[in-house]
Amino acid sequence: MTARIALKSDVLIVGAGIAGCATALQLARRGKLVTLIERDQAGIRASGVNFGGVRQNGRDLRELPIAMRARAMWDELPGLIGFDGEFRATGNLRLASDEERVAQLDRFFTAATEQGLGLVRLDRAELKARYPWLSDRPIRGVLCPSDGHANPRLVGPAFAFAAQEAGATLIEHTEILEGWYANGAFHLRAADNRTFAAPMLVNCAGAWAGKIAGWFDEPVTLAPEIPQVQVTEPLPYRIEPVLGVMGGDFYLRQTFRGNILFGSGQGRATPDALRSRPLPETMRRGAEIAIAFIPHLAHVPIIRAWTGVDGDTSDGVCVLGPSETHPGLFHAFGFNGHGFLLGPAVGAVIAELILGGKTSTDIAGLGIGRFRPARKASAAPARGQHPDEERDASPEQNGAQNADRGSIGMERNEQAAGAHQRAEHGQDR
Ligand SMILES: Cc1cc2nc3c(=O)[nH]c(=O)nc-3n(C[C@H](O)[C@H](O)[C@H](O)COP(=O)(O)OP(=O)(O)OC[C@H]3O[C@@H](n4cnc5c(N)ncnc54)[C@H](O)[C@@H]3O)c2cc1C
């Protein structure tokens, strides 16, 4: 038996990572009654364990408009969440080591410059002159001076706190198991059998969001992205920009305290993606790459490694915008291991869409419709019905199981063997 909770909401949000919390904050500030529901605790999943890169450099061009809007918002964090998130614009230096990657980097440089992103192109000699700690390996660099890094452990929870201060209700330790649309409202049932209802729903469930989209006949296959990061003992501060390597799945930054954080490769996650851990062989490979780019790092002790889980779409860019099946439903997920930067602007864009029906940011390439499966018209969901009344609308029959299998049930190498068409810019943070 289900017990309806006495909580009036204009908007329900599933998932209190940076995307959900930023959305809750923007909506609550504009007077909406928001209920934010989180399985664990706010900001402790991908949003709280990431590498901290705040990067427009090398973005897929479909994500560049929202990335540029987000970057401007990082300067406004004190007004939004009460402190600066330890964001520093140290720059992001993207490196290429072979002619194919140089060509990709040059294409990005030209296209992003046309879109107004400030970039500096550097040849090998210029790289050496500016960054004497770099090896001879990179032959081209593109510096984005406005990029930098921040502290993810503080930023996600701070968005959650600010959202509550603005009036949003945060309900933690509550997993949503089922959702449906009926009688003009979205309904959610939690594991403890509480139900929630509101005329608007935002799906910000991170690596698990494909399943929620499936409840509303828009399943998206998300592969778990399990970036593995490690950190050294502190060294004298020398490496100012965040480094990324074209196509190399390698990224590195130095904290002001001196520790070097770097990441490469993937860890391992349980099939439900709720637990993940670093792999020793990934650590070793990452250390080899780090030394290949910065020879001085040889023999520096590594003190810790960790992982987290994000969701990868098949084309490497996020899903952001309204549902195509259910007016009042909005999606913000599939950030492919680089959604930390985007968080603040995700909230602003979704709030604009909810409040005014349109956004000033170009999100044309990010719609969920690009994953619409070819299906017969008769397979469409019976809208407006509770699943108990009409099993046609149940997740089992509308494709959510496929989303499930494709998201958190696959082994990593199965996904790698899949037909993923990744963005050409690679997978660094
Ligand atoms: C190790 C690592 C390094 C990274 N480095 C960077 C970086 O340097 N720069 C960058 O830009 N990005 C980086 N990322 C990616 C970035 O962290 C994510 O893209 C971003 O945090 C996604 O935010 P989110 O709110 O969508 O997801 P999350 O933070 O994962 O939040 C989603 C929330 O939804 C909740 N949830 C899911 N299902 C349910 C349910 N059924 N009921 C209730 N709650 C539910 C989850 O518990 C979770 O808290 C990295 C990610 C990882 C893991």
C-alpha cells in the first residue's frame, strides 16, 4: 500500500548532484515549490568525487554554448552559493602529440574561436618556452586561459545548501523506483513506498538517468564512465594550467598546496554502478603517461587513488532539454565525465525552459530525440495511466529494461566493443 506524502510541489527533481541542485536553486529562487529527491546524500556521487576540471577547451561544439555560459557563471558563484567554490582560472592546456591530433586540435581552435572562445595556439617551441617542465612529446598546444579548476567536494553540497536556503525541499536517502504520468501530474514512488506528485519533473539522475527516461518512453542507453584519478604527495607549485591530452584520456592539475592530481583510464564498478574502485593496472598506466609528459614526476609518491561513476551517451555529449513524449518533463544527464563545469548553467537553462518555455542558450544538439529508437506507433506509452491500471505503460514494456542493460549492467569492455561514436575531442575532464 502506498502512502501519499503531504508535500505540495510545482517541480520534482530526481538526483541531487550538481545538475539537480543547481536546477533546484534556480527554480526556488524564482518562487517555485521544488522537491529534490536523492537516493544517497546530495553531491556525493560524480559531482563530489570528480577531478575538479572547469573546462571549455576541447569541448564538442554542441556543448560549447552551454559550456561558455557555465564558465561565466563560475565567476558568479559567491552570489549563487555563498562562496567561490575554490575556483581559480589557471587555464586549461590541451596537448596533441601526433599529426592527426594536431589536425583535430586545430579544427577545434578555429571553430571555437569563431564562437568567441578565447584561445591561444602554441607550437612545440612555444610550449617549451612557457612550460619548461613539459617533455618533448607534445607538438601542439591550445591554451584556454579562462578555464581552471575548483573543489568538487565543496561545490556540490554548497549548491544543495543554497537550494534549501532558497526554499527547496531536499529529501535524501530516498530512492525512486518507479515513475508515471497520470491526471496531469508526474508521480514517483520511492523504495519506502512514499509517492510524490507534481506537474513538472526534472530527470537529473546522473549515471542512472537512462532508466528514468525509459519510464516515460524515452530510454537512453548510458554506459558507465568510471574515471580513475590519483594524487601525489605535495611538490613545489609549478604547474599552473590544467592539462589535457587530445584523444589520450589523460588529464593533470596541481593544487595550490602542491599535490598533483592526474587521471587516466577507468576503474571498475559493480553492475548497479553504486560502488566503484580503482584498478592497479590503470594506476600504473596513468603514472607512465604522466611521466611521459612531465618527466620530473618520476619517483614522486602517489598517496591515493579513487573513482566515481558518470553516464556516457553513445555520441559523447549530454542530454539536456525537454522531453519529446511528456510536456512538463525535462532531462539533464549523460555528462560523459565532464559535467562538473556545466552544472551551474544546467540549472539556469532548465529553469528558463520550465519558467518561460525557452532558453537563451543554444542547446539544439543536446535533445533527447537524437536517441529516439525506431519503433512501431503501437508501442507508444499509454499516457496518463498509472502502471497498475495499464501494463502497456510499464517500464518492462516501454524499453526501460533495454536502457537498464545498456547502462549499468554491462562490463566495461563490452561497452568499449559497442558502437559508440565518441566525440572526436577525447575523454579528458
Ligand atoms: C572521477 C570523476 C572525475 C571527473 N572529473 C570531471 C572534471 O574534472 N570536470 C568535469 O567537468 N566533470 C568531471 N566529471 C564528471 C562530473 O563529475 C559529472 O558529469 C557531473 O558531476 C554530473 O552531475 P550530475 O548531477 O548529473 O550527476 P551525479 O553527481 O551523479 O548526481 C546524480 C544523483 O542522482 C541520484 N539518483 C540516481 N538515481 C536515483 C533514483 N532513482 N532516486 C533518487 N536519486 C537518484 C544519485 O544518487 C546521484 O546523487 C568527473 C566524474 C568522475 C566520476
